[in-house]
Amino acid sequence: MATQPTTTTHSNRGPLIGGIILIVIGILALLSQLEILAGKGVYFVPALGVIFLAWGLLTRTFGLIIPGGILSGVGLGTVLLQGPLAGQNELAQGGAFLLVFAAGWVLIALLSKFTAESFQWWPLIPAGIMGLIGGLLMAGETGLQILKVIGYAWPLALIAAGAWIILRKRT
């Protein structure tokens, strides 16, 4: 009778890591409720993002990397707006927030190399759109004019694409 070899895989660590993550999140939430972390609440979302990223990397689970990248981008953007960028004009703040949020999406794509079966390029689509808009907002009046032109151009591009599909189908 042959015996099965025993192997320890990352799936065996999943429940342990998941339990630890839930405990850490619970402790942070409790400390926030008890106002022990008074004034530090702005760091909760980016900390949550880092927890999801670490959890995803440790268990090699791409599904955890997605909320990790999103929460990290939104959280870091919020920290910047309430900290170093607090005195900036609204365009600069909005542009910086979108650029940092876009970086979170790029992080999702990059970490897919370690957590997914193949490189996941799709997060680069929202990253590119947010990065473009963020960069144009930071460019000031010129960027706003370009955004205005894009605002008129993209519906026209959809109309043209729809017409092309219909005409191509008929021939």
C-alpha cells in the first residue's frame, strides 16, 4: 500500500492568515471606536489596503490583490489630500488623487505576476483613464480644455464605432 506524500501548500495557510487578518482589522476598528487612534482614522483605509495586498501575496490569491490595490490607491489619495496637499487648489488635489488611485490599479496588474496564472492587463485600462484625467487636471487650464474636447469626442467615437459595426455587417 502506497502512502501519500504530505505537502504543505499555501492553501493550508489560508485559514490561519485569514484569521490573523480578521483579528488585525478588528483590533484596528476597535481602537478607532475607542478613539485610541484619534486623528489617525485617515490611515485606516490604506492600512486595510496593505493588509489585503499582504494577504493576497502570502496566499497567492489574485482576488485579494484587487481590493488591496483599490483600497491602497483610495486610501493613499485621501491621506495626501488631508496632509501634504491640503492647501492646494481643487484641480491639483483632484489630479493628484486620480494619479494615486491609478497607481493602485497599476499595482494590481503588477502583482498579478505573483498571484495569477498569467499577467492581468485589464487593470491598466482604468489606471490609464484615471492617470490621463489626473494628469490633465494637474496641467491646469490647458488640461481642462483638452478634457472638454475629449468630453465631446468620446460620444462621437462611440457613434462612429456603432455605425462601422452596422455597415460592416451589411456588406
